[in-house]
Amino acid sequence: MGLQSSKTLEAERLRLRGTVEQQIQARNLKRPTVQLDASTSYNQRASRFGSEYIWRRTEPGSISLSASQPLLLGGRYQTALREADLRVAQAIARVRTQELAIARQVVEAYASVERDEAIADIRKLGVDVLLAQLEEMRARQAVRLVGLTEISQTEARFAAARAQEAAANARLVASYAALERLIGTRDLQHSDLPFTPIGVPNTLSEAIDLALRLNHDIKIARFNEDIARATAKSIEAEAGPRAFLKAGVTA
């Protein structure tokens, strides 16, 4: 739910779609192009013959059709396609990074709700126990089995427990609000979590190796480096030769 309601993630996905369009445009560099042009004009002129005027109207027009097929692009196609593919991979990594960030926030918010619910239940139980003790001591004080000092101490503990319960409930409300802000509802079951934990690495070196291979921030940095190289090659390819096969007809 958090992955569906995030506006930031939605923006990253829209950027990904735009990047895919750039990839499609790069693939179209080697495809033939067809162009159709049509033009028309309107002329009206008056000529005088004796005492009469004769109006002449002409509507000249033309249609031209041309086609072009790239034969040699001097490496422009390969470099443009390589750069477009890298940009798509970079955009995908950005989306995954945002998804993982939101998933982490949802898991943390969900864990906070579970923790604060448990604390609130414990505080309520403590209040109930102290209330029962206080009522029992007041009943015993009525028959002079306990003194006012013991009752005052129990009342103080009961008041402190009530304050702790109120604080726990306030933290729980804040945790509910944080979870609801992320997923749009406070009713989240275990099966609704964005992913299932797969365990932790056994050693520090294994954890570092996993991070270097799988961390999407590192992937984005590597894609940036590869894109820079591809852009440099694209600039070099602009100096290469080009060859096109063209044909056209005009009527």
C-alpha cells in the first residue's frame, strides 16, 4: 500500500517511462523515414479587354513523397542505443531505490505501531492492577486494617501509572498517524508488508559483498559512470561518416 500511494515513487516511475521513450527513439535511428509534403496556393487576377474585365483564377499545387534509409551512421546508432539502455537501467535503479526506501519506512512504522500497542497494553494492565489494589486497601482501611500512609502511597503509584498509560497512548496515536500517512490506512496485516525479510548475512564481509553487488545507490553511481563514457563515445561518433539511400517523387 505504501508503494502504491507514494507520490515520489509515482514521479520516479513517470521518469522511467520517459526514459524508455528515449530508448525507443534511439532504436529508430536505423529505420527508414518517409516524408509526404503537399502545398497549394490560390491566385485571382483581372485582365481588361476593351470595356470588359475578365477574371482568371489559378490554384497551383504540388505533392512530394520522399524516403530515406540510413546505410552508415558511423557508430552513432550503437552509441546512442548504448546510452539509452544505460539511462533506462539507471531509471529502474532509481525506482528500486525509492521502493526500498518506502518499504523500509513502512516496516519501521509498522514495527513502531506493534511496539507501542504492546506498551499501551502493559500500561493499561498496570493501571488495572493498581486500581484493584487501591480499592482493596480502601476496603481494608474502612475496617482499620491499613493506615492512610499505605493508601497515599498506593494512590501515588496509581496516579503515576495513569500518567504512563496516557503517554503510551499518545505515542501509539503518533505511530498510527505515521503508518496511515505512508499507506493510507492504519490496518496493516503481516501479509501486507512490502517484502518478507530473507535473513541477515553471516559475516561482515558477506554483508559488504552483498551491498556492493545489490545496493541500488551503488548501481546508480556505476550507471552514471557508464553513461558518461557512452556520451563521450556519442560525441566522438558525430565526427564519423554517414550514408543514406534516398528516393523521392514530386507531382
